[in-house]
Amino acid sequence: MYDRGLVQKQLTVITDLDLEVRAGEVVAVVGSSGSGKSLLAHAVLGILPANAETSGRILFQGEPLSAARCQALRGRAIALIPQSIGYLDPLMTVGAQVCRVGQLNGLAKPAAKLVMLETFKRYNLASEVQHLYPFQLSGGMARRVLVAIAVVGQAELVIADEPTPGLHPDVVTETLNHLRELASEGKGVMLITHDIEAALQIADRVAVFYAGTTVEIAAASDFANGKLRHPYTQALWRALPQHDFTPVAGDQPSPEALPDGCLFSDRCAWSTPDCQMARPQLRSVRDGWVRCIHADR
């Protein structure tokens, strides 16, 4: 990034992210702003800024996701449901945009239009909606169009990036049910959100990110039955209004000043001198994965 005019500064925004999404499941990715959730989505889709430096490995269906393969699969086998209707082309009707995705996936124009109409009907969008522009849609209609675009593309992996903020509770439930339906059809769904309660409505597993690191991967049921392993995940759960409503003291460390040891150690009640020595490794504890040396307690 640029700091003070043209002075360049390198930020290590993601350090250790580990995640697997299987066919037929919804994996929710939760964490505070700046934890790396959307950057992960952009990395999978191959749409990081040109000046980003990356390392690590991404596999899709067992094969490395190279830049060339990513470009070939993006919008086809891998689809994004973005958080904003600003991703829709304001100069094209939504029907034309959905048809275009169908054509990119090998359908002739008449077949693409038929699939578009069938998909609109599936998501309770009247056929007349195809002639509307994005600014003419309600929030709920726009969300359904974005889901329709992913469905028409026949994607095997669907990444939903913050699809529910600012929506009416009924529309939130509708949007989440659409994602659950996609997983039931055998697709892998990655739901990126800060809303834990919404995620738990449909998720099979939940990955918790903190300061660019996966600190826990847990079954959705672990949240209700008290099996959470990492102190940060437990703190997030207690901070919800329907629970203790206890704020998490302190702040997430800046990418410019990451500690050598555990990233959560300065805010953690379990912290010991050993936590300051080295970054904990992700390990298996009680049928889940956690990055904490005290998680067995």
C-alpha cells in the first residue's frame, strides 16, 4: 500500500490461513474486520491486486489452482456472490447479465435465456424482472439475482462474501436458505460473514479468523454445546447480545506490528510466557482444529 504520498509500505495481512471446503457442505468464515476473510475469497478467485505478493498453496478438486486455471474456472466452476449489488453492471438489465453467464458456460443464447427464466422462477423472481436494471431492484431481489448468477454458472464452489448485512431479517433468512440449498445440491459453499448467529443457521463447520490467521475450525454444533477450543472463539460467543454481551478487551494487532508469539496473547486470560515464544501450530483437539497451546484445558 502507499503511505504518505508515494511512499510504499508492505503489509503482511495474511500469515497462516488453513481451510478446506468439501462438496455438499457450508463452511462459514467468521472474524472481525481486517482478519483476512475477504482477501481469502479474492485469493481463491485470483482477483488480488497486481502488487500483492503471495505464497502458499490453493487446491481445487485436488489440483493446484494456478493463475491460468483460476482464470479458466472463475465464473464457471468457482463463483462469487458478492456483498454489494455494485458488482452488477448498472448499464445492463439483470436478465441479460444472467444470460451472459449462461453463455460463458457454453449455452447457446436461447438455452441461456431458458435457464435464466427457470432460475428466476426458482428464486421467486417474476419473469418481468429480467427487464429491470440493478437500481430498480429491492435489496432482496438483488440478492436473489446474485444467487441466480452463481446457479446459472453451475459452479462447484460458491463463495458468498458478506451476503446479508443491512438486509431485513426475512431476507437474511431467505438468502441463507438459498446457500444451504446450493450445498444440498452437492456444491461447496464458503460463507464469509461477521454474523456468527446467521452463519450457525446453515453452516456445517465454522472457521474463525484472527489477524490473518485461522485460530479455530469447529463444527457448528460446538458453539451451542460448549466445545469451543480457542479463547478468541469463546470470547466472540460471549460477546453476542443473547449471551453475556461481554466485550473483548484490547484490539486486534496491526499487520505492521504482529507479535512473534500467539496473535491473541495480549488479550487472552490464558496467556503464559510460553505463548510469547512462537506462533502456535494448528492442531487437532476434540474433533476440531485449533491454534492454541492451552486448548486442551
